[in-house]
Amino acid sequence: MNCKAMAFAVATLACTAHAHAIEMYGTVGTEGLGYGMGVGITRHIGARADVNGLALSHSFTAGQVRYNGKARFLHGGIYADFFPAPATLPFRLTAGVLVGNDHVDLVGHAVQDVYVYRGVAYPTAGQSVTGRIKLPTVRPYLGIGFGHAPEGTPGWSMSFDAGVAYGRPKVDLNVSPFITTIVGQATVDAQRQELQDKADRLRFYPVVKLGVTYRW
């Protein structure tokens, strides 16, 4: 199911369910910009779906290689919200899944003009390596938040989410035969592992976002 299909599914539910509240919302946060739709099921339970996108560039060093990374995050989310005391406080617990194609494309160059391996200097000869850090297509999400209450007042309101999406990234590293011949396969494997160690920091991806909601 792609992002558009998930958004359409909630829109259909909103039109057919005997809902306490139907809403549309926009968000901004660590997932980038997003938009979505939600529907109340009972006084304590709501369902939502949204689509989020983020694009940014970031550089970092792993071993003796300096990488320029371009992140492209685009995913949809489906969530179930539980409100323990909806009449008192719009606090909620949220569980869901993120589905999409979140990845970081990498181009790496040696930090210096020569590559030193076991005391021997090798010229880099303008060579580069490329790679990709890819998050799992499906990741579970757990969080807390305020807003999106099933029995909320019609009109404009705010929402807040804080949670974590979990999924171990996969690293693909493409190294030319020329570089592999110079430094050896063991060095290439070590560089791949260093990159994997960096990527593993995204395993628990923090989700923090603010939203503006219109309910009718």
C-alpha cells in the first residue's frame, strides 16, 4: 500500500463511518512536512493516516572517507490513538506503522590525496565511492501526543507528537575494482562496517512534530 492509498483509505473511512470527529491536519517536524486525515471511532479511540516528506543534505566522515549524503524520506503512516481520559485531557498513546522509501544516497572521497593502509601510502587518483543507507520499508511506531481527540470541538486546533520509529538501516557500498585492488577487500569490508555503525544511529528514529488541525 503506497502513501496515496493510505490517505485515500482514511478519507473513505471518514466518509462512511459513524465518527465522533473527522479532521484534516498538516504537520512539521523531524519527518519533514506532512498532511493527513483522522476519524474518531469511539470516545477513547481514533484512527489516522498521513504522508510525510523530508529532503536534506549532510556530510560526515567514516574512517578515512568523507561522505556527502542526500536524505530523501517519503513515507505514509497509519496510526491508532488511545485516549485514557478524553473528557479531562486530550493526551493520547499512539501505535502505528510507517511505510515508505526512506534512504540516504552517499558519495564519498578520501579525506586526503593518499590512502594510508598498514603504513603504505596509496594515491586516491580522484576515485570516489558511492552508497546508500536504506531504512526498512515497514517500521513500527510508538509514541505519545496531544490533540486529535475523537470528541474534539469543531474548528481549528493544535496537535503534538513525540515518539520513535524502529528499523535497522541497510548499507550498500559500491567501491570500484581499482580501489579494491589497492586497499584490499578486507579494508573495503571494514569501511562498510564503519558506515553501518554510523547508519545504526538511525535505528531508533525520533519523531517529533507539531500540527495544525481542522475538525468538522
